[in-house]
Amino acid sequence: MYPRKVLIVGGSGFVGSAVASQLAAAGVALVLPTRRRDRARHLLPLPTAEVVEADVFDPPTLRRLMAGVDAVVSLVGVLHSPSGQPYGPAFARAHVELPTRLVAAAREAGVRRIVHVSALGADANGPSEYQRSKAAGEAAIRAAAPDVAWTILRPSVIFGPGDSFLNLFASLLEAFPLMPLGGAGARFQPVYVGDVAEVVAESLTRADAAGQVFEMAGPGVYTLKQLIEYVGQVSGHRRPVIPLPEGLAMLQAAALECLPGPLMSRDNVRSMRVDNVASGAPQPWGRRPTPLEAIAPTWLGEANKRARLAASMLRRS
């Protein structure tokens, strides 16, 4: 049975929007905080959603948002931060301080359930600040017990319409004649955003999900180079992919860090020293993950547009 009312922190983002749609379809009342209401316009049609302009990093605000809530879904994450030890300030704020404040506010409000989306590869001794901060955030969530029952999900890279992974590479392949690539041999097991949303929702209903950490991945393992070549094939923008040794990849990333909203950072390169692949079953409860090849062609690029046009011409003939 679903909880009656759920607070989704990070609900206006890519994954959060999918989770909100999943829970709204089940009739769950939703509280969706956002720093700017205009960024959550796409959630306003959801019949059970209350979009609230709020700063979730502010403890008094969090306490107000928790009023009358039965469960919390924690989704906030960042990919880049100025460097620091053991991790930079943006990582500390989003991945560690916010989960700590969520747990404190949940305890105070009597909220008994939290589902936290972390990342595959979270490791207190990981090579990157991102991985170390994700592990520290998980530790903060685990500390909620026994007052608040927790579930932690560790997805690999998440794909779907509106993602910032496959779409980014599709744009780059369209814009440039070749793709120099750091971490070309790093392995990923991409997971469909719809699968992640379904597992988040199911975690809220299952007693056996409490106190558990579940990995979330798709059925296939690919190198980064293979993924980019696949995006080029589907989007109609095939380009040579030139693997870079780590030294050159770090130089490339250092240059990209100077740009606003960097495409790559040196910390990202360090993350790719560890394969982003599930250690066991790709999803909990015997679920069958959605293949990348079943979803990506439905939204990626020119190849799909041509296929739709061809199908339309056949229907007219």
C-alpha cells in the first residue's frame, strides 16, 4: 500500500519528474519543492502534486515541508564541485549535508520512511570526490534507523528522454567532426529512468525494502566508447571516437572545467577508473530491466525522424 503523502526532494529534475509521474498515477499526494516554480511547470498538471517554491537546504523550511508527510524520496545530486578533501563543497552540500538535514527533519516530524537515490560506485575510499561524497550521504541516511526506515538505491548512469548523458553526446556528435574521449574504456550498465521510478515507488510499498541497498542497472554492459558510437549510429551522426590516455584526459577535463556548466571534470575522469557495473542482479525483486536499444531510438535524433517519416509514407501508400 502506498503512503498517502510523499515529499520528493529533487522532484523537478529528470529522475524526480519520472518518480512524481509514477506516484501521481497511483493517487499519492505529492509535495514537490523547487527553488524556482517556473522550473517545475511540467509538474503542475499532475493531479495530486503541490509544487512549492522553497529552499530545501534550510532546516526550518524542511520542517514545514515535512508536515503531514508519510515518506520522503531523496533525489538531489550534482556532478561537479570545486575540489576539496575528502570532497568539494558542492558535493558536501548536496550529497552529505542535505541527507543529514532530511533525516533530522523527518525524525522531528515523525516521518517513518525515506527512499534515497545514491549512485552505483559510491565508496568512502573511491578514487573520486563524487564517489566519496555519495558514500557519506548514504551513511547519513543509514543513521536514520530505527526512527526512520530507509532504502538506498544505487543506479548506474540513467538514460531516457531528457537525460543529460545520451542527449549530451548526441549534441556533441552533431556539432563536432570527431570525439576525443577520456575514459573510453570505462564500463557502464545504463538503466532506464522509468525502471528507476518504478523501483522508487515499489520501495515505498514493500516492507522487505526497508534497511536494504539495491543496485539499479540495465541488462547490457558497454564501454563509454561503445555508448557514444551507438548514439552516433542512432542519431545519424557517426563520428570517429579517439580514446585519450588518462594524462591527456585530465588535461582535457581541466580545460573544460573553465567553462560554465562543464561537460567534464577531472573528478569525472577519476570516477571512471572504477567500472559502473552492478555486482549482482541488475535490479531487485527479479525485475527485468529495460534494454537501452528498446528506448533510445524512440527519441534520439535524425535516424528516428527518418524512420517515422518512412513509416508515415508507407501508411499513405
